[in-house]
Amino acid sequence: MNLNTVLKTDEIGIFALGGLGEVGKNTYVFEINNKIFIIDAGIMFPDHYLLGIDYVIPNYQYLIENESRIVGLFITHGHEDHIGGIPYLLKQAKIPKIYASGIAVDLIEHKLMEHKGLQAPRIIEYKAHHKFRFDEVEVSFVRLNHSIPDMFGIVIKTPHGNIFHTGDFKIDYTPVGPHAELDKLAKIRAKGGVLCLLSDSTNALIPGSTPSEKAIGESIDEIFQNIKGRIIIATFASNIYRMQQIVRASYLNGRKVAVVGRSMEKAMEIGIETGYIRAPKNVIIPSEEIEHYEPHQITILSTGSQGEPMAALSRIASGVHRQIKAQPNDTVIFSSSPIPGNQEGINRIIDLLYRKNVEVIINGPVADTHTSGHGAQNDLMLMLAITKPKFFIPMHGEHRMLKEHRELAISMGMKPENVLIMDNGDVAAVTSDKIKLIGKVPAGDVYIDGLGIGSTGSKLIRERKVLSEDGLLSVILSIENGELKRIPTVVSRGFIYMKSSETFINEIQEFTQSSYNTNKIKGFSEEKLKNLVETELQDYIYEATQRKPMIIASFITI
């Protein structure tokens, strides 16, 4: 499909390949005057049922087919759900240039280095005052506040009006880093207005305002002052501001900081290189040196705030970490809030820590250890009030979040017909006086595992699910001139315990023999015979056990 043949000359095409109806794989596309502008290229981390999958990326088919019209990829900030898909996009489509700012540049460069042999385009580092012209289209940037430095909303100035894409943001009047450039948005509104706003919906269901990052820093300082033993604190490796607050609280309280977990180590390295993480000399130490200090002199900054099984905190709690063992006087702090679906894993780690007589502090009424990087309802309404857009597309959120954001906009006076709820692949056409859906482009999930891009499909996922729940039953039939020459061999993995199931195994062998002999008479091919044996055995097993293991029939010709 080529939207250039569908869009009228006065229409702007807007669609998402990821980020609508979900939290992750943010990839937004704008078609203006036959040119394609891409904002962000993120990944999504797999749900628990996607067994063996490392990441989920969008379907890039449309971009592959129209790569000659792509102007560039513009990055709002350096979080994985906004930059993690870049290597996989570059492996499939030619992107002329990548535009990114500050720490996002370093994170992207490190990411591309991990994919050896990848022909990467030039990365152009933009600043807040920069503007890039592409014939009649101009792209500029507005600094906003988030949980990572160098977060920018993106303004696309077109002959038909201004489009503003917020990226991830919250309104923070006392930020850890630079203040948001909300005055720029006011000037855009005054000079020509915002034709269409695309705004972050992650916290659209949460009333009030998102607390300031500075307040959390003060809370962490106070908590550290009152802890006498060793501190193990877990947070998101992408939250560079929080890492700086933890480092600061540590050296103010006479503690050294050891970093554990691969992603946290990489984030610390980049944070120090870019100057966003600052500490006196020798405050940050290798984890091997922990034992050289007294417990009250140590802070361990760890991955695993979401209960990830292989993360450093999980291994510490389980007692299998190579260097660090939990001690009775330790205090573990979760400087994060659970992502939906992760609570069970977090509870498991907390229970293991309590078994080791470790004190655990989580974010809540007793202690403020975390605040979101996304704006709550008051923040979202303020963004709507400042920009006062003619049209509005809620983005970056599950469907219920998008709908709630729509209701907020309508409550502020926007016409319902001017607010569009979309799914990935839906294409909106925007003119100076109308917004409407005009069709769809290919969109969906592509799975990444150790084998590569898209090597794991939904059929393979279903097979893995069956194996994980009901196991495998294999029957091997030895055949000579079409006749069974011996009793079928039965092999079970994860289905039945062979040594204590002799009677049932004998029944399976007898049924398999009968199924083969009955269907052989009908003159079916070998492949058809195998399929029939597997299907009939599947039904027989289910009737006997109410379980559906994967059935594999193998024919060996003697």
C-alpha cells in the first residue's frame, strides 16, 4: 500500500505501527507532501505467555515498501520502548538519517555497536534550538520533563498547520534537570496554533498530578540517613535521574556505590560519560570490592525492580548471585512502581527477602521511593490547555487509557468529532478543517528471539505453550513393507512419568497400533497416516487424561 496514492494534496497522513492500544514499541509515522517522517522506533517486552521471546517489534512492512520516501527517524528520548527497535528497523529498511539528542545519541550508538555488521546511518544530534527544513516542512523540538534526560517533544510545521507530538512527558515544576520549554508551546499556539496534538496517555487514568522528581530525591536522602546497614536499591536502569539521586544520597551519607546487573552497569557508564551522573572520585566502586567495606558504607544499585527472574536482585534474593549474598541487616528498597503484570514476580522476590530477615521498603504511603515519568490527568489537561489543538489523537497507552484521555479533552471543550481514537495501522487523514480515518496499513507484532527477526511465529508460540503446560508424547513406529514389525516405542517429556505409568503406556501402544493398521487399509500416504495417528492419539489421550500434550508420530522404515 502507498498512502501517497490515497492521500489528497491537502491531507496529512498519520498512523502508528506501535504504541496505540499498548504500552511499548512506539513507532509513529507522518506522511506529508509525499515524504515520510518517523518518530521513535521502540520495542515492547514480551508478556509471560510469549515463551522464549526476547522482544516484540512492529511490523515494518509499510516502511520497507516505501523506504525511498523516508526523510528520517526522529527520536524523542532514549527509553527502550522508543529506541529499542532501531537496529531491527535498520536491518529491514533504509533510513537516511537518525535525529536524536543528548543521552539518546549515546544509548543508540551503544545499541548499534551490539549489532555487528549493521550499516547504520548518520546520527545527527539536535539541540533544543535546532530546526531542520525538508522543502515545505520544518521539524523543531520542545524540551519536556520525563524520567530520563533530554526528552523532547517534536513539532512538525507543515503548509497545512503545526503537528505536535509530545513523546513521554510530565509537568514538573521542580525537575532534577532543565525546565520544560512550555513557553515555546505557547508561542506556537500564538503564531499559528496546533492543528493536531498527539499526547502521551500512559497515566490518563490517574487523577491529580504526578509528583516531582525532586520530592523523591529528598525522600531517598531521608531514607538513607536512617538506615544503618547495607542498602540494596533497585530501580529502572533507564531512569538516569533516579540513579543520580541514589549516588548523591550515598556519598552524602558516607557510602560507596556498587552497580550490579548488565543494563544498570551500561546505564551508569553512559550516565557518567554524558555528565548526568556525577560523584566524587572513588564513590562508585566495582562490585568485587564490596567486601572491603563495612555494611553501613555500601549501597548496591541493582537491576530487578520488576521481579525479572534473571535480574541481579532476583538472584540475590534466591541466594544464587555470584558475589552478593543477602544479609539479615540489609535493607532492600524498590525505587519503582510495578508495571501491570509484574506484581507476582515482585511479590516472590519480597517473600524470599523476608525469609532472609531483610528489611524491605517499597513505594507507598510509608515511603516515597518512586514517581512516574508520565503525566497524570492534571498534567495532560495542562498540555491540552497550553496547546489548544484543533484535532487530538491520544497515543502511547492501552485502549482504556486512550479513551480516558479523549474524555479529558472533551471535558475541556474539544468537539468529540475532533478527537480520534486509533489502533496500530489505522490511518488518519488531517486537513485544516477535518480529521478522519481513511484506511489501514499493515501492523502487528513481530517476535525477536535468538534466531532473528520474525523467526518465531504464533504457531511456534502455541507449541511452546503446549509444551510448557502439557508436555510431549512421542510414538515411534518401526515399519517394513508397510507393516508394523514391533510394538511402538513411547517417549514422554513433561507429560507422564514413564516408570510409574506402564499400564497407560501399554494402552497407548495398543491404540497406536490399532490406529495405524485401521488407516493403512484405506491406502493413505505415509504423511497422511502420520497425521491421522497423531490426531486420533490426541483425542484418545485427552479422553483419558483431560490433557493435550504435543503428539509426534515418527515412522522408521526398516
